[in-house]
Amino acid sequence: MSTILDAQGVCKYFGGLKAVENVSMSIQWGDIFGIIGPNGAGKTTFFNICSGIYTPTKGTVFLDGENITTMRSESIARKGLARTFQNIKLFKHMTVLENVTIGFHINTKTTIIDAVLKNKRYREDEKFIVERGLQILEQVGLLAYKDTHAGNLAYGIQRKVEIARALATDPKILLLDEPAAGMNPNETMGLVEFIKTLNARGYTIAVIEHDMKFVMNSCNHVLVLNFGEKICEGSPDEVKADKAVQEAYFGKGFIAGGAAYA
């Protein structure tokens, strides 16, 4: 497999605080890649660098071989990197379909003038995004909710709608920031299956999570951060067996026997 997202020696300093220090990472096409670590480990800051919200103090980031280190987040999104955030950012008074179709506008050609005049280009774009929005909802199993206002949905379904909206940008890679936050165990396991289904359909996915059972059951490859530095990278089994990870993140003896990840 070839590399889709590559970070080399990435650092991010806020004054004297080293939020991310010399972190390198390579995510392969078709992978489900997890990033874990304690609160304050630098996970979201690292995601923010990869998605263009922050510019790194040092280091470089490549998306499908192209240097995106200093690009703005909108430009990186157009290049094929989509992400969700820790807090759900749906428009709760809009329907599920309307929320998803918003994601298409980053790649349409309609201008403000087109929208005001409702001319041919506007009508063609609107027809296209509604058709594609319905296709995505069907693809991810949310078509039954297309006319439901997002604010009326269960929390776990709202998370899935947010991911579906990110898919509307036609991403090469999807970055999910704490997707299981606030979910009950049943919702969490449903999300695991949802992400595996997306991956089976060809989507490359990177996940930040605190829920270790979620990460170990969904990800093929895991990177561990602590105090902004990479302390381990490997398969879930390799990460669970790493003593530095056990001491820094899980606590001594926490994963003895592996029962927590069954």
C-alpha cells in the first residue's frame, strides 16, 4: 500500500509549551489508523496541524505526496482531507439530508450571484448535491432519516450524520476526532461497525479516541502520544504489550490479561 497522509518531524509550540514534539506518522491507503494518549497528549493539536487549522512550528505534512504544510484548511479539504470534531457541529434545525448536502458545496461551482439568480448552473448543482446526498445516506444506512431534523436524532445517529456530511466532500482520508465521545456502550459498538463498513467501502480513516476498547476493536494500526511525543506505534497487540504505554497511559497492570479489550 502507498502512503496517503505523511507527517515528518512535526512540532507545535505555543510559547514555552511544546504541545507536539517531533512526531512522525505515515497512514497507508485503506487503513484504519488510531491515535491515542492521555488528556493533554497533543492528539487534537496534531490533527489540527494535519488538517490545516494550525501551521506546525517545525516539520512537514504531505497528503497523497503533496506538501500541504502551509495550506489553509479549506484548501486541504479540497485536496481530499475531511475531518470531524470532538463536539458535534450539525445544524440541528435542518434535516439530515440538508446537513449532508452542505458538505458538497466545497466542490461545487455555484457562485453567490448564481444562487441569487437561481440560474442554470445553480439548479444543476442543487440537483446534483441532492442526488449525491441521497446516495451517501443510502450507502451508510441513514436514508430513513433523510427528512428528520438533526436535533431530533439520538446522539449516536447524529455522530453518523456528521461523518456522512464529511463524506460529501469526497475525501481521500477521513479524520475523526473523538467520534465515540458521549456515547453509551451500545452506540460505541455500533460506531465501530459503522467505521469498519466505511473502510470496507474504500475509505481511509484516522481516529483520535479515549475509548480504548473502541480503538483496539476498530483500528489496524495505533500511534500513542504522551506529553506531545510519540512513545509507541504498531498494531493493537503491540501497543497493548508496550511497557511505556502501560505506564504512561493505561497504568501499571491495567491491561494485564487483555480483558479490557475483549
